[in-house]
Amino acid sequence: MNSAEIPKSATELLAHLANEQGMKDFLAAPLPILATLAAQERRLELAHNDRFIYRTVVITLALLVFLVAGVETLSFANVFVAKPSDYLIALGSTALGALAGLLAPVPNNRQA
């Protein structure tokens, strides 16, 4: 069995084992197939962790944007005596730009 024929998922492995030749191939060399499945499981686990980090960053940036917008609104309503700092406005603008960059759609058809 060459590397192009190695099943890449558990579903493909079950389909491969359904015929007699597939079972013989698996029993002859189970390690490459199992290593491929283990690598796929690791990639899925990393993708899950990335999703958590992504959500945390998006929520944090959104809260920062709302905080700056709230301070600006209260400032314009003369609740605060002092004008908000330019640094606060820059921080809110940067957070808004980062949030827009994170939420922008990514093309799915990657060509190597």
C-alpha cells in the first residue's frame, strides 16, 4: 500500500477494511495507517484549542470597543468633566480594526 492509499480518517479506514484486500493491507502494515489517524486527531485537537483562543480574542476586542464607545458617549453627554484621552480613542480604533480583521471572511480555496 502506498502513501496515497492510506486512509486519512476512521471512516475511510472502516471502508478500507470492508474488503478482503484492505484487511490484508492493514494487517501487513498497521503502523502507517494508525499514525495517519493519530496525526489527524492531533490536528483536530489543535483546531479546537484555536477556536477557543479566537473566541476569547474576539470577545475581548468587542468589549474594548464597547467600553471606548461608552466613554465617548458619556463624554459627549457632558457626564465627564475632562475630555477622553487621545490614547483611549486610538486604543478603541485599533481594537475595532483588529476585530474587523479577525471577522473578515477568509477564502476557502487555498492553492499551493
